[in-house]
Amino acid sequence: MRRKLCAALWAAALAASRLLAMADGSTGAPPARIASWRVEKLLYRTDEQVRATATVTNVSDREQELVARAWLEWDIDSAATPDEKKLRLPPRSAGSALFVWRRPHAMFGHSARIELRQGQAVLDAAEDVFAASDHYWNTALIAAAGFLWSQFDNFVPKPDTKWAEDIVAQWRAQYFNGFEKFFWAPDDFAELTPEAEIWWSGQARYLETRKGLKALIDIAHSNGMKAITYAKLTGGGPTGAEIARRHPEWVWHSQGVLAVDRNARQLAEWDVTGEKHWGGWVAVNYNMNDPAVVDIGIRELCDSASMFGWDGARWDGNFDVRTEVWSLDGRLVERLNAQEADARNAANMARTKQFISKRHPRFVYGYNWTQGNWQQSMATNPKESVELCRGGGLIMNEYINQADGVQHPLHRWEDFARSLADDVEAVKELGGYYGPILGSPDNADGRYQNVFAYAAGAHPYYHHHWGWFMTRYGGLCWDEKLGRRHDAETLADVSTNVWWKLWIFDRPIDGGKMRRVFHLVNPPAQPVVGAGKKKEDIPAPIPQVEFVLKSRGLAGWKPVRAFRLSPEPFLKEKLTLEPLDSGDVRVSGISNLSIWNIIVVDLAR
């Protein structure tokens, strides 16, 4: 993917070098240009080879001898030694240059940069970005994949996979580095390895094909994207109903009546393809109190990962027990109190992870779990909550997506921002990651939801803003080594019209140094979520931000450099550090704060 570099200085240097290229008296455009520059994958493991390809076009009527010069950058301004490839292109022709790097240089975001040179002149330049991580949730920007209508013509599968290539290309253009396929299985618990080539799914009644699903995953993998499957303790549809008929002992029941929804007409018409699509769900509630039944779902999910290549699962209902279970003949099997149920739920999910990870060591686990705030989850289900986070589980928050409702506890932006910051910190301390579902519309509301998620260290689930920026600079938000500070007044003085006190983080860096990261937010114009329905509702930029690092907060550390970064408009610029007689240090150059700035201060002893 070709992306012209945003840095103004490089653009100016490029323009100057183009003048050099025309110093022989010629006029017009340079004789050659970079037609495309693309890193093979959006996301790499830290031990994985990185490949990028440039396509160069000779637009002149003369043969051109050229040099393609490429290198990697990471962190804020770290850069590797450039590699060079020579190109000799006949008139009006194109050629390519492949660059291969042994591995990424660090965790998180990288830029792959390239210049097309002729002598001392830079004729053209481009940039592409990627991230590096060994645990998907650490860098996740995940897309939603439901009913993929483009796979079919009038419910007949298309003969090729261009539809899948187009979908992956759309995701990549928005810097989604993975997707979750939901409601795809014949039964979300007990049938995740279908033998049929085509079927109507057991929840929502989506039309699916085995060939198409495998193609989508394979194409996504070739672009460095991860594939996450939907998982659930509940089944459904005709497949689930038939399983319940054959094995009633696998299903919860009440006085001999199986916990299976009743809708005979839907079940009868489920697999009949008509002119119009209709959806539904005839649920089957499997007995999670029986370890043998739980193991059926665990094995099915594990085998599905082998069949399709899933990289992880996201539960929409964990393998949780009921507090009271009866046999089909009316005998009480067990009665659990809240603490016993919590322990059993934690054990079920621990066994799930242990079994699957033995066969698929890189498999990741996510859960639609917290619906209020994390403190409530810990109060009611402490053992299960801890288990879900253990080893890097992602905690989804779906309810936060309804914060525009006036009765929602996070309806006010101040509550929304604080809850996210506190929840992410608490989940992170338990080893987990946080993924709030955010609608992310192209307006003020969408942007501020993303700002408060990123500043807290969360990963917007299904939708996001600023994918390019977060792919490149997400480590400033997502690094597990960032430790949150709660003593803002000790650390800095910042203009009163800026929100910043919730988002201050320290991180040790190489050489005995430390990095302090501040997030500055130009507050929403309206106090509540849902009031910023238009892009024009974004407030005017703050012309100048006063920012002073307090000597007390520095505690012997000396600021050695500072930067600010912004996703919209894109900025990456060095700031001026001015020592004051008081021992404080003024950070100058923070002007026109549009929505969100990240201020990075590197400290040394």
C-alpha cells in the first residue's frame, strides 16, 4: 500500500531534490516514480521475516538507472540502516524491488520507508506501516464479519474468491489487523466442524460455505490478519435441535422439559432457501454443569481451529454453570451457591484454555463479559473474572456502546472516560486486555469514544478511527509496560481547559532511562455521549496549551527530549524543553490542540 509521507520536512526535502533532478535544464515531472509500496503484512510476529515490495515506473522516453533505498523505523524516531536496490528501466516500463528484513526491530508499530533516487536527487518517496506482536490482543484492531452477502449471487456461492479478496482489501485499507466471524456455525457450541459444504447457521441464519470461510481466513492470514471465531455455551437452529433430540442428557431442563426454544415453523423452514432472507434463533441450552458436555464444546472448538485456521475465540456467553440442576427423572443433581458457581465457571474456562492451547499455542481468548464496570464484575464473579484475564484474555464491553442513552451510567463524557481508564488499568493488572464495542461513526461522538479508549489503553472492538496512526504509534497506548500514574497534580501543570489527569503513564526504557506519556484531550463540546452527531460538533482547536513539568514530579529525573503526536491532523514534532528557575521545566510548542495529542517526554538521571 503506497502512502505518501506526512512529515513536512521530508516533503520539503523531496521537493528540493526534485529540483536537483531537473538541474540539467529539463522541466516537468521526475522521469520515474513509485507506483506502489506495500509491506506484505499488517501484523508480524517479532521473530517473523518482514517483506515489502516497490513497483517503480519509468514515465520517460529514455532508459533510467535508479536506486530504491528502503529502511525501517520504529518507536518515535529510531531507524535502521537503509538497504538499496539498483534498477535499470527501459523507456515507459515498470520494475519491482523486493526488500526483506530478518525481523521487526521491536514490539508495536513500524514504518517501512522508501526513496527512489537518481544520483543525489530523491525522485519520489513512500511509506507503509505495520505492527509487531506475539500476542494478537496486544495490537488488535478487529473488524466485524457477519453475513457476507458478497459471497453469493441470489444465495448461490460465487465460483471464485474475489469477494474475499475485496473484503480483506477493504479491511486492510482501514488498518484492521483481524476480524471476528460471528453466527457462522451450524451450532455455536456443538457443531463447529461442519462436513457439509453449505449451510444456514444456527444463530441468525446466515448462509455459509466451508470453502468460502477457509478462503477468507487464508487470504486474511496472507495479509497478516488474525481470524477470531465466535464462541458460546448455547447452540441453536435445526442442528442444535437435532442434537438435543438425540442427546437430551446434554441439555439443561426443568421438570423434564428441555431448555430448547420452541418454534417448529422456523425449524421446518430453516434450511429452505427462499427469495428473501429471514433470520432467527431457536436456542438450545447445553448443560455446562456436566464436565463431559463442556468437553464436547472444548474439543469442537479446538478441532475447528485445526479445520479453518482460527487464531482465537471470543465468547458471547462463557461455559458457565447454573446454580441448580435436576435429572430428567426429577432428582436434584446439584445446588450451588454463588461462590461455588463462580469457582466452577472459572474451572470450566481454565480447562478450555489448557486443552486448546496445548494444540494451538498462539490461540487467544476473549469474552463479552463486563456489562457495567469491572469493579462490579469482580464483586459478583471474582474467580471467573481473574481467570478470564489470566494469560492475556480480552475483556469485551458491549454495553458501553449504548452510552448515548440518557439512563446509561456512562452517559456523561467524564464518567465514560474515567470508567474506561479505571477498567483498563484493573484488567491490565490481571494480565488481560480490554475491548469496548464502539460504533465509531464519522462525527464528534465517534472520535471521542476512540480517544478515550486509546488513551486508556483499550482496543476498540469492531470499529475504530485512525487505524494508520494506531498501527504505527499504538505502542504509546498499548504497551503492557506502561504504568498509570494517579498523582497528576504532582507531575505537571496543564492549561485548565484541557483534560489530561486520567492518562499519565511511565515506562522504563533502555539505558536506565524512563519515558513519561501524557494524553491531552480537547474536551467534547457537549457534556454527554450522543450529542455530537455531526463532524462539525468537534470543538475548535485550543490555540495554545501551557504545559509545565513539576520538579517535584521529576524527582531527580531530567527531561532530555519531548515530542507530540496527533492522529487528526497528523503531527509528529519535537517540542522545546525550557528549564525554569524553580526547577520546573516548561514544554513549549503545543499549539492548536485539535482533539487529542500524545505528549512523550524521555527522562534520564
